Amino acid sequence: MNIKHINTLGELKESGYKPKSIKEEIRQNLIKKLETKEDTFTGIIGYEETVIPDVERALLSKHNILFLGLRGQAKTRMARQMTELLDEYIPFVSGSEINDDPLKPISKYAKDLMREKGDDTPIEWLHRSLRYGEKLATPDVSVADLIGDIDPIKAANLRLSFADERVIHYGIIPKSNRSIFVINELPDLQARIQVALFNILEEGDVQIRGFKLRLPLDILFVFTANPEDYTNRGSIVTPLKDRIESQILTHYPKSLENALAITEQEADIEEAQKEKIEISDLVKRLIEQVAFEARASEFVDKKSGVSARLTISAFENAVSAAERRAIINKEKSTQVWISDLVGIIPSITGKIELVYEGEQEGPYQVAMNLLDKSIRSQFVQYFPNPETLKKRAPRKGETPQAVDNPYRSIISWFDKGNHLNLFFAVNDRERMNQLYAVDGLHALVKKTFSHANEKETALLMEFVLHGLSSFSLISKKIMETSVEFKDLMGSMLNIQSSGYDDLEEEDFN
């Protein structure tokens, strides 16, 4: 029988419907997905061999789950996707605040209605998308918010005494009966609130203003917590932690390829931007590398973590920086240049927590250093490592000049007093002409990447300049409207003669 035609308890009984607990429901549907090799969690990249198998094992065991991990590790996202493991529809007693199962009612309202109407008790159908509740734990969350309280207005309107169970206003947890309920940042909950949760998990009863109600709620609880919260902001009380059967550790992407796939999937890029702006694999990797550098930086608080939202926001800002420049220059199309990455600095400063030394350095300078380290790390994936060339001593009978250094012509051009000032808002053609003026730059790129087209070659030429500055072979100065490349020694002498006035703007690494 079509469920849309089942409107009463009697019809439900005739259909042969058998009630299941939510954990059994999820278990059965998960088994079906595993048997058909269907993805259980879609769009969760990098967890295929680690977190997802742990979650599947926990759900097969009908466990409540605690996700333990730093921010931006898809903890809540995974919990929300668990609704896809629920049956599409389940029946509930019409009018019930807590989704009473018609064959296993637990509220006074449902029991009274069924005594009155019997098999004519009206039922409705609840879609799985509505079987999800979520609460962010904050210190001001009360038992009334989560579990419930006496409603004096209801008591007055119904002319009931406060001793009558019908005056109770249910909180968000009872209203999530037969659903998945998530509490984010669990350690932030006061200990007494956590104890109330323990009673629900362990005993199936709650106390509301003197009422001791037997409410065997049918809920899959999912909790999330950040490891730093155990010491900085609170802790999970031992009885509650003991009742959460599976604790699953999450993590950041372990490879650059996974990080790239996550950003590509999550970044909100307009179709008009995609048509107009080209972003190379090189630039994408530089953006992702920033997050990896931040997670290893001595200036960044590792306990707080560096969310994947950093690279997603940075990717969006990089595209927008190129789009803005193209609009100003009335260009129909352009690409994201290395210089455009100055535009991602606001995405970095807003996404990292600094330790004391980082605060002393300043958020802007830390962000610039992370970007420079990203360039340095990726540079050796594309071109010969300048550090290796520096350490390579002349062989017997060789002069120092005989050591093969592919960067010699470029460095010599700057040593002769030449400099290059690339304005952020300059059009593509003018930028390319400026890059071609540097001796040896084009020849180096074409030798290494002979099949690169004109724009790819120009981007790599700019990348070489940023890379050489990151290895302190030439100097780079970031100004408000441009980035200036000069010889290293001349820049140092200028700083000394000016009393170190510009020291903070120089990047010598």
C-alpha cells in the first residue's frame, strides 16, 4: 500500500509496518549500501581509508559517536549526511511534538489520543530530511533548552495544575525523538547539563522541574569536540564520555591532491568568473600549500588548527582579484598571476590563530611569510633547487663560474642595477612585456617547460622571480600597488643607508 494512502493507525497495522529503532534503521540501510558498494558519505574527500570506515563500524555497532578533531574537518558535515541512511519516511502520531511511533507511543498526548480513537488515530509521515536536530553547545545552554520546562501559559490556557504532565514544554532533544541529534563543541556544555544528557543516554528518563518522566527516547546522538577544549574551555564529564561508545578522530587532508579536490568542490565560483578567469594548477597548488605551511608554522596555534575554509576562501579571493583587474583593464579574459595572490592575505589572516610570537610578528606579516614559504616549497617541484646549487662546490679544476647555475643570467641582470616593478592592476600584455625584459628568464622557462603556451610561460616566468626571492637570490618588496624585484645586495645597502626604515617591508627569508 502506498504510504500516502495510510492515514490511520488501523491502516498502518494492516500494511504490515514494523517499527525499528533509529539505530537499527541506519544499520540496515548501511548494510544495503555496503553490499552494493554505494558511497555512504559523498563529497567527503580524504577520509575514505580512515574516518569513514570508523564511522561505518560505529553505525553497524549501533553506537553513539563523538567526532574529535580540529575545526574545519567536516565533523558536522558527516553527521548531517547520516540522514541519507534513514528510511525515506516514517509514520508518527499526528500532532505529536516528539514524533511518537504509532505502534510504540511514549508521550501522554499520543497515549491519550490512541485510547480515545483507537485504530482511527490519525498518523502522518515524516521525511528523513526532517529527522535531524543540531545544537551548538555554549555556556548559556540550559536544561530547559535541551530537555524542556514547565510552560505556565499552557497551564493557564488549559486550566491545568503544574502537577499535570500536559503543562510540559519539550526541549529540542525530545522533539528530535526518532532522529539524529548533534551537539557541537560538547565540552562547552556545563557539567550539570552533560549529566542530564547522561541520564537520557543511560536511563531513558528525564527530570523537568520535579517531574520524573520515563521517556525512552529513540535518538542517535552525535557529538563533536575540539581537542583543545579538553584543557582550555572545559571537559566532557566521565560518565557521559563513557556512554558515548565510539570516539572517532578526524584529520586534515594528508595530501595536496586531496586538499586540491576539497577546495575545487567547495569553492563558490560564479559561472561568469569561470568563463573569464583561468586559474592554473600551479596557482591552485600554491594556495593549498599555504594551509600546509600554516599548520607547521611556529607562529600559528596548532591546537586551534587551520581550517580547509582558509584555502576555499583564498581560492575565491584569488579568482576575484584577477576578475577585478580584468574589469579595470577592460580585458575579456585573464589568468590568476602570482602577484594576484596578495589578494588572498585577508583570507589567511582571518583563518589562523596566532601564538604570542605570531602576535608580535603581526597577522599581516605572518600571512605574507606563509605565502612566501608556499612559493618556496612549490618552487622546487617545478625548477632546480637553488639551495642545492648554492651548496654545489666547483669540482677539481673548475672555476666558480663553471658551476652550472640556470639562474645566473637572471641574477646578473638584477646585479647590474636593473629592477622590475610589477603593478597589481597592470594588464596582461604589459605584464608579459615587463617579464620578457629580464635576461635569461624566458630561456629558463622554455628550457624547463618547452610545451607551455605564451600565458603559461609568462606565469612561470613570474613564478621564477618570486621563487628566487624566496631563496634570497634577489630581493622582493611588496608595496601598496606593486611588487618590486631588485638585486639583493643593492637592496641591503639601501636599507643600511636609510637607517633600516623599510626593513619590515623587505622579505629576505
